[in-house]
Amino acid sequence: MVQKQNKILSKAIWPGQKRTFDIDFFEMLQPQRRVCEDSRYKSGVYYSEKCNRNIQYESGLELNFILFLEQAPKVRFYWEQPCMVPYWRGKIKDTYTPDFAIYLVTGEIIMVEIKDLPGMTDHRVQTKMQGLIKFCAEKDFGILLTDGKNTIDKLLKIKCNKTLEKSILRVLKENNCILKTECREITKACEATQNELLKVILKNDLRYRASKSIIRPVNRNTVFRHVFINKRPYEALNANPYSTLFKSGTEK
């Protein structure tokens, strides 16, 4: 299992250059915020032998990832809630905190965001990732968006369900929005899986809110798509890749 999960680390994206760092500084860092203790989520602390302190987590996926990091030979050190990253929600400047930072035995740093596959497709998550892309490009850090076992590449490799795709696009053309109940009904009528639905969303660059299963026509997360979906280098973007994003005003 550890050997299989170790491949996840190799799937990190490097929007800037790969650079090594001295661990002495990073060993002194502490979490930038406390995890959410909402009763709806699985949160708590895990004592890390590798880090010699309690590590906070706020989901089962995060706990499983911590257990992996403890056993991963490529990981020398890690910490949770590592830094505040600026990003833009339409015209509003905000910050968010990635779930983990990993210090590899090679001296490189990877920022990690833990999300399930629907979460990776969520336009709000992708908006935050755009800020993280810019941040990591400036710091020469890597980025890993994963559920601990998979990346968004799993969805990209799925064969597109053409029947589902035509149905989704037809309804969006008529109504400009698909709500949860209708989304479920369309998926069921097309005998499609959730991952096939997510594939259609990614392929057609649709705006998806995972928690409410709402689909809208246009997703304006251009930088995320450029780097994570099209697999193009961040430096290939315009000198000011956020110029159009600042004017979108799409995030609510």
C-alpha cells in the first residue's frame, strides 16, 4: 500500500522550478490555523513519530494521509495548515490554508490539498488552487491535489459518457442551471456513475458546486484548467495570468 501511495508524491505539479531547502527553518514552523472541530466532520489529533508532536486533522481523508506520510520513506518531515495563501474570489481578495506541507528527503517542498474527486471538481476549490499555483510558482514549491490515492487524472482518464454529456449540455442550454435533484435524475436515466458525471463537467469546463450538486455553464478558473487539466506549464501563461480572473466576479 505504501509503495502504491508513494507514486502519489511523484504526481505533484511544479509550477515553478524545483528547489531544495534547509530543513532547520521548516522544523520550527507551526500550523497557521486550528482545524475545524465541527461535529459533522472527523477531526482530531494524531501523534506523529516523524514530527515529534501532535498533528491536527479535520477529515478521515486527512487522517489516512497522515498515516501514509508517517510510513513514506520519501517524506522526512511534514506539518499541517502550513501557510496562508492569497487568492481571488472574483473581485474579492481572500486567503486560504493548504492542508499540509511535505519536506522530502531530497530537500524539496510540496504543498498538499486533500479533497475527494467531487471536491477536486468543485469550482471553489479550483479557485483556491489558482492562488496556490501562483504561490508555489514564486516559492519553487510543488503542489499535490489528492484524496490520498488519486489525483484529478483519474477523472481525466475516464471514457466520456456521450449520452450523459448530451443530456447535461441540453438541459444547461435550456435552463442555465442543473440543481441536485435533476442532476441525480439525469445521471440515473443515463445509467451513469458519479465519476462519469465529473468527467463531463471537467471536459466541458462546467461550473460545479460539489456540496449541493449544482452545475452551471461556465467555469472561469482558467489558470487551474491550464495547469491541472491541460498539463501546460504555468510560465506559458501571460505575464499577468489573473488579469481576466480579477474581473470575473463569479464567486459567491
